[in-house]
Amino acid sequence: MRFTLRSTVICQTIVAGLFATSAQAALPVSLTYVVNNPWAGGYCAIVKVSNPNAEAVQWSGSLPVRGTVTSLWNAVGKQSGGTIVFSGGLDWNRIIQGKSSMESIGFCATDAVTPTPTPTPTPTPTPTPTPTPTPTPTPTPTPTPTPTPSPTPTGALSPVYKGEGTFYGATGEGNCSYDASPGNLMVAAMNQTDYANSGACGEYIVVTGPKGKTTVRITDRCPECKPGDVDLSEQAFVQVAEKSAGRVPISWYVVAGDTTGTVSYRFKEGSTIYWQGIQVLNHRLPITKLEIRPNGSANWIAVKREEYNYFVYPNPIAAGPMQVRITGLGGATLLQTLPEPQGGLVVKGSNQF
């Protein structure tokens, strides 16, 4: 049984500053930028803030730039001469975890930028060959017997996994960045391995324990759990085991959810045409891929998924509506037209898996 309370992770890859007393000195972070959209007379760039420290910090700093800054997004700052002085991020990205970085901040400026030429590498002298030693015979390893797989239950979308079940005070919030769901707490946190960088978020699993079985939705991550383990809400745990047991052997597999209604899409706070974060909500199948096709584009762009369950595209796109294509487990796809990105906007889709 675990009594650790979980806190919602807004963004795992956000820039931050120091959680410290006033007597402590601020820990350093580094700021760099990469030009990703140059044009005659100006450019746009993505800023990378890196925290090399082990501690989480609240970030600030300065960054030398060329030209005159005309726009800045997802941070608070102003230009002073040839430098942008950042006083910090927004509510959702002012903190960066230890040993991590973020690239959700950007700016545009006037002034043509000439790409730095790639230096010609200096040829490496050819070393004098060393005589090849006579290899030592490798001992033949003892083969490990292959375990007999469990039969796949009817309706299962995955193999049957085995591990241990525990419980915690779930609210429906957590690393998947979902809102609290006090009306439905049949939820669970997935172990770090099977969480799969938020790929498990929103999926439904059937969990079987000593007492029986139940279906739960994954809303959180359990970093300390071993592969196969699931940390259930208290409401779900008592369906599969006695509460007094605390920790029990379980098995589980993925199924299609009994979700009603259509899929919805939520733009992350801070989303604009310069930086977009998109979350998929109310889906019956696990989401394996999200692609966007910006206004006026003929090509689909695969968008990277972050551990906090948003698909983030950190580059500018054309103003106007955009198309989104999501792929569910098994290969089924849904197509949806979304309006121009706007932070916090939730769009109800027109279809469901």
C-alpha cells in the first residue's frame, strides 16, 4: 500500500528556476537558440533552456541575439541592446526539472541571418594497423527456456501482462495531464516501462486479482513500479483484492474502452501558431500517432509525443485552421479539422474509433 500523494505534471520538459530559500544562490541554466525559419530581412528561432543541475529550478537569464526582436512566445522577456533578458517563463513552464531541457520558447526578429558555414573537417591520419590478435573462443551460453505465453482473452488488444497491484489516493489527475474525475475514479497509474512515454495514457485495461477483475483507465505514471505493475485507485483495488492486502499479484491486458461520444482535442496553454501542444481526449483506443497538416500545406507532419501526454510541435505554422490525423492501436485513423491554435481551447471532434 502506498500513501504518496501524486501531483499533476503540467510539463516535464519545461525550463525552470530554483526551489530554494533566499539564502541559497541561484543555480545556473543555459540558454541557446537555433534559427528554424529565416527569410530575407528576418528570422524566427527556437530557444532551448537546459538545466544541468540535479535540482529543479525556476529559470531566468539572458541570450545574445541578432537584430530587433518583434515577437516572443511562451516566456516573459524584453530586448536590451543585442540581448533578450528573460525574467522567466509562464505559469506552466517557469520550472524545469533537474537534468532536463525544454524547447517551447521562441522569438522572431528582423535582420537577415546568414547560416554559419560548416567547417571542413581536418583529415585524420591513417593509423598504423595493429596485428589482429588470435580470438579467444566464446563459451557457448546455456539457452534460457522460453516461457509459455498466456492465451490472449477475447477482446484483448495486447498480450496478458503480469505484475503486482497496489493502490493510492487517485483523483484522475497525474502525469497524463487529465482533469480530475471525481465522478469516475476507476483509474490507475502505469509502471514506468509500460507507460511508454505517455503512450498508455487514456487506454483501458482489464485487471485481474485474487478477488476478481475490473476495468480501469490509465491517467498517471508510477515511476517506482516495476514492469507489469499497476498502481490502482483505491476504488479499483478493492474490486480485485482485499484492501488490507495492500500488494497483490495481478494480470492485465488492454481493451477498447466503453467511451461514449466523440474524440476531443485540447490545445495546451501557451499554444499559438508559433508553438503547439495538442492532447487527445475521450478516445476508445490507445493513441499511437498524431500528425498535423498546417493551413496551406500539402504534407502531413508527425508530431512528437511528450511524457506529459501532449503532442508538441515547436515550430511556427501558417495562420488559420489546421488538420489533425490520429492513429489508434491497430492502425485505425481519424481525421479532424481544428481551428487556429489557441491556448486552453478544447475542440469536440466529429468521430470516434
